[in-house]
Amino acid sequence: MSAMEGTVLLVSVREMGMSDRASFLKEAEMRSLLSTLELQVVYALSFTVREKNNQFYIGKGQAETVKEAVLAYSPDEVVIDTSISPRQESHLEKLFEVPVSDREAVILSIFFQNARSREARLQIEKAEAEYLRPRLADREANLSQQRGGVRGAKGEGERRIELQRRRIDERIRALASAIQESSEVRNIQRQARMKAGLFSFALVGYTNAGKSTILNALTDADVLAEDKLFATLDTVTRSLKLPNGQKVLLSDTVGFISDLPAGLVKAFSSTLEEALSADALIIVADASHPDAAGCFRNTKETLESLNAYHKAKILVINKTDSIYDDISYSYLKSQDFIIVEASMKEGIGRKELLDAMCKATDEAYEDIEVTESASSDIISRLSADASIRTIEYSDDTVTVKARIRKNISPKYTGKPQPSSPGWK
Ligand SMILES: Nc1nc2c(ncn2[C@@H]2O[C@H](COP(=O)(O)OP(=O)(O)OP(=O)(O)O)[C@@H](O)[C@H]2O)c(=O)[nH]1
Ligand SMILES: [Mg+2]
């Protein structure tokens, strides 16, 4: 699947009851996924599936129609825009005599193509091996039928596949332990950052919304931002100083998409977890997307399933230079967040976003005043945890005014803080 190239015959599947608009949007999204892979769609067919066919998923007659189109257009492969079982895939391949990929395989290929860091590579390799494993088993079943022979004696091919399957299992185990190791390293780094007490924000949202563009606009991160889906697969964190002098952390991470394959969610869960451990989330929405409202709802559901939606504080409505439709736009504006309208590519909304971030951090900080003996090391202790505003000496005492995270202040004031949900 990582070697997808060339031309594609696209089969869109319309489930019963799906509206024209929903099926148009679904096909448009699949086309952007394919163009991210630089695959050219030579022909497209769309079918309504009334009842899933065990053998082919689509109906037998529909499969015959695809076969005719395959003969007429000779694509390098057929992409079917839904999730099909390994067995259905293998039946379709046998009928069409070209490789068949489903939506999960397409997204896996994009992740595979875009994975740059060692950790992203490990995660995607594991997801790919897990995707392939049942497909091997299925080929084995086909082979048994063909070569089972007398009393089901094992054929040569079948034995070879068993061996391959064992190798895949070993590979999955090795990858899992390598991922575990690198996620432990990241955890240590994360704990060090948390200890530093810096307030952290994570940029989240649908793929291609402009998260990396925002990280670049606010810091000197210089991460890749391009008009491709899933350009970012790694969490990148940078620090920046807000207009109120507060130093904070900002992370960029992998984007969401509707029906993200479960295998990929699992594969990237440790990367996502890191981003979602931030103190506050900045949801980025793309106003130029034909289904901006749907993408926002998907982001909301994804965050809810990861138990992180309550952390969202700011909604950046990006790409307001090319708003697609006013209904989605008004829907986004009506959300209950600090709203920033932006065209980040041109730097519009940059200042408003920084101000919104100040506002979001305000809730988590407080001003304290500590008086200690002039000979104490209070200044050096406090400067590690807080921004010092003023220092006043009188006789043998020193009074320091400082701005500090609410969760750290009890260390100096002795007052326990009421905990509020969503804030560390
Ligand atoms: N028209 C317009 N395009 C923008 C704006 N901001 C970003 N873009 C473009 O949108 C595309 C995607 O931007 P990225 O920053 O890579 O988006 P992302 O959310 O990081 O995407 P992934 O990492 O792929 O999930 C790029 O081609 C950007 O140049 C904007 O304000 N207006
Ligand atoms: Mg990105």
C-alpha cells in the first residue's frame, strides 16, 4: 500500500439514506486524499449500496460494472471509498485483476509518505503491519481452498504465508517496544517542561486547517505547512512570549479526519496524548472548507472521545480570506469559545490570537506577594517558578510581588487552591 502510484479508478460508495451533499463532500475529500498521494483519478463511479454483499461489499452487478471500467481505462489500481474486509478486498482484486485499496489503505499510505521522524515511522509501520496481517491470513485461506488437496494437507504456499505471518507478529512486537521506548523519552521531556511550570497550548483540528501555519506565524518553528492532508504527523513544541510577558508553550500535532481508521488512532495515540496534555487547546477551523461545520463537529467528537474537549478555550476560524459558505461560518462564530477570526497565511488575526491566549492564561495565573527575611533565597526560588514583578527591601525583610501559576502558588502562600476542571 505504501507503493501506491499512478492512476486510480475511484469507486464512491453511497450508503442508504446519505444526502447528495454528504456524498459530494465525501467524494471531494477522497479526491484530496488521492491528490495528496499524487494519484490521478482516470475514472470515477458512484454506487448506492442497499445491502452489503458478503463477497464484494458492493453488489455483484456493480462489481461487474467496475470490471468493465477497469478494462476500458486500465487504472493502476481501484480505490473504494469505504472500509471493506480483507476478504472482500481479495475477491475484488481477483475480479478486477488490479490492486484494490480502501479508505484506510489510502490514509495509511499518506501517513507512510509523510512520516519523517523516527517515532512517526515506527507508529505508521506498526499500523501498516497490523493492517496487512489479516490480509495475509485471508490469502492463506484462499490458498488452502486452491491447494488444500487430499485431507487438507498444507500446501507450500500456505506454509510460506504462515512463516510470513509469524514474521509480521515479531515485527509488530519489536515496533511496539521501540514505540514504548521513545514515548518514555518523550514523557520525561514532557515532565521536565511541566516542572518548568509553563502554561501550554496545543493546536488541534481537522487536517489542512492551518495549524502548522499558525505555529510558524507565532514562533520561529519553521515546520512544514502545505496544501496536503496530514502534512504534520509529529508533535512539535515551541515556546513564545505573549504580549503580557508570559512565556508559554505551543504545540502543533497530527490533524483529524472523519472516519479516521481505528488502527491509526491507536498508532498515534501517544503522539496525540502528548498534545492533549496541554493546559488549553486552540481549535483551528478552516472557513474555506466546503464542510467547515462538519469538520468542526468531527474535531469536537474526536476531542470528546479523547476526553479533552473541555480543555478547548480558543477557536481560530482560519482562512477567512476564502470563506466557502456563510452558514458554516456563522455556525462556527456561534461556538462558545474565545473566537479569533483569522487569515493566518497573511498574518491577519495574529495579534488577536496572541491576545486571546493572554486571556486564556489569565484564568490560570494569579498575583502573589511574599515577604521573607532579607537573607532568604526567596528571589531565586520564585524566579524559577514565576515572573517577578517587584522586589522591595525594608530593614531585614524582602517583599516580592510575582505572577505565578495557581497550581504552584500554594508553595509560597501556603493557601490551598480550589481546583477547577480543565486547569492543572
Ligand atoms: N487561503 C488560506 N490558506 C491558508 C491560510 N492559512 C493556511 N493556509 C494554507 O492551508 C494549507 C494547510 O496549512 P497547514 O498549516 O499545513 O495546515 P495543518 O492544519 O497544519 O495541516 P496538516 O498538518 O496537514 O493536518 C497550506 O497550503 C497553507 O498555506 C489562510 O489563512 N488562508
Ligand atoms: Mg500541519
